[in-house]
Amino acid sequence: TIREGGSSFSSRRLFHVVIPPLTMASASVNTWPDAPTRDDLKVRTEKRDGEETVVAVDGVFNYQSGAVERCLRSNGKLYTVRDGTGSDGAMVGMQWGPTKVTVENGRLTNPNLDVDGFELRRFPTSVGHLDFFDEKPLFSSYFPECERLIKEVTGAKVARVFDYNVRSQGGKLEKKEIKGGGSQVQAPAHIVHNDYTQTSGPARLRQLGNKPTMNDVSRRMRGEAPLLTQEEVELGLKNRFMIINVWRSIRPEPCEVYPLALASASTLDPNDLCVFEIRYADRVGENYFAAHNPQHRWQYFPRMTPDEAILLKQWDSAGALGGGAGTTSTFSLHSAFADPSASPEAADRQSIETRLICIFDDAPSSKL
């Protein structure tokens, strides 16, 4: 069964805009004259166990256009400046290429960390909905839960939380702040990206062995003490280290608005990538953005509940792009998107992403 996506949207609702506005500053910005509209989007369903089940939907993804120079190491042409609250200024050098792609229901395909760079896990938490907007229960309860989970799943010797973001379109517009930390709630990221590169992945590992910088969450958790010992940093560089994201919807209602979509690492071509710099007051981070490639296989997990979490690799030194000789995935490109199967009355997305650094006792053989 195929139904038109337009019927799933309400023009009165802010949260169901297909291509959300982005802050940009560049003479070369693409103004999206040919961007797909909500009427172009379809939902594909099948009868399974007597129920109509979403098999795949169309989504619009903000890739970089084919005109953007590709690079695995930064050329300094794409960047933003991030302030102390975690908010970004103008995005310089972007040339957007919004593209309609098929997004499969990952609940039916069962992707995994090793091949795809992500997977879905049942992961109940002791932290209540509103407590995710307060750093005290995050530090005392939620972060230790994430660390235990990632150790169990990956077999890592060390798994420590070093960063997090709470995201909500409404919270961003209201300039809502996280209690105790001063960081702001951020909007869902509607850009095809990965959070680390060949440069910034190893650099972040090394930085976590030093005194925390101004934006580091660990400064509020541990004071001036480094998150990692120098011995742990060297072990990660010698054997294997991983940066992994635990992504969770935190509302009691199933997540329908702007869910997270992920592209299988096995379908990534390094020639798709370009480096985007995030310029902090005291350091420079890097993301990979990407141009569209029809090989990319996108998946998502419809109607996620607070008892579930996506485990998302953002860097694995054992992967080919990470310099490893193994066949395991290095990372998965990802983006929020407007799901045409969402109810017009669905609640605004509220989610938390928690980043952990993992250190392994030995080289690439693991529980993945």
C-alpha cells in the first residue's frame, strides 16, 4: 500500500516542516529552488501479523550539493563558531542539496553496529522524563547506566560519558536551558553528517586525557581532572578506541516528529565526504558532511519509546576509515528528518544523545 505523505501533515504545525530553516552565511548557499515538497513524499505499508505496518517512507535530507569540494582532511572552507551554551552561529560555505530518499523501517531489517554502525536496543532507564532537563540526575544516574550498557555491548575496558545534547525544536525556540549546566536545548540536526573525522576522532581522544576545556561536560562532572589517564589514551591509540552515541527519545509518547535516520556504514563511499569545522573558543572540532550518493541505505526506527535506545558509532579506529585493517564499520551518517507517516497531532520530539569514549584492551577483536 502506498499513500501520499501530504495527508500526514498539518500546515498549522511548526514541527512538520519538511525542510526546516537553517542559519547560514555564505554567498554560495544553495537556496533550494528544486527542493521536494511534502506532497512528493510517500509512505509504504504492508499487512504484517494482521496490522498495517510501515515498511518505508520518503524523506528529504539536507546533503551538500555536488559542487562542494570533497575532502577527508579539512580545507577550512566549511565552518561555524560555537558559543559556551552549545549554540552555533552562521554556517559558512554550505551548498545545500536537499534530496528525497527512501528510509526503511529498521525494526524490520535489524541493522547492527558491526556492519551498519548502529542498532536498536531495549534500554529502560531509572531517570524520569523531566529529569533529563537537569544535570544532577544525568550525572548521578543516567550516565552510569549508559556506561554499563556500552561496556556490556562492546566489551570495552573503559566506557565514559564525555558529552551530551538534549534536543527539541520547541525547546530551542523557547531558549530552554538544562538545569545546573547552563547549556541550551538544541534543535534536531537536519543535516547529513557524522560528528567526527579522521582528524577530530583521535584528537578528541587525546583532549580527554588533558584538563577539561570550557565546553567540556566532564568539567562539571569531575572538576579539573582529566576524563582519561594518559595510560588509557595511549592504550586507545595503540589498540582500539571508539566514540559511541546512545540516542534516546525521552517523552512518554512514541517519537514521531523528526526521528533520527541513519545510513548504513556499508554503503558509504569516502569520496562522498567533506569536512565541516566547529570553532570553539579554545579548540576546533570537525564533522563530516556528505554529498548524496544513491548507494546510501537509510533506515529509522518508527515510534521509539523511552525504553529504547539507538547505539550509534561516531568513530571506531578499527574501521577502514579509522585506519584499522578490519571490516567493521567506522561510523554511520545520520540526520533528523520529517516522517510523512507521523500523526498531525504528534508531540514535539524531545531526545537526548549521550557520547561515550571507549578504550579496548586489545586490537579489533571485540564483542561487536
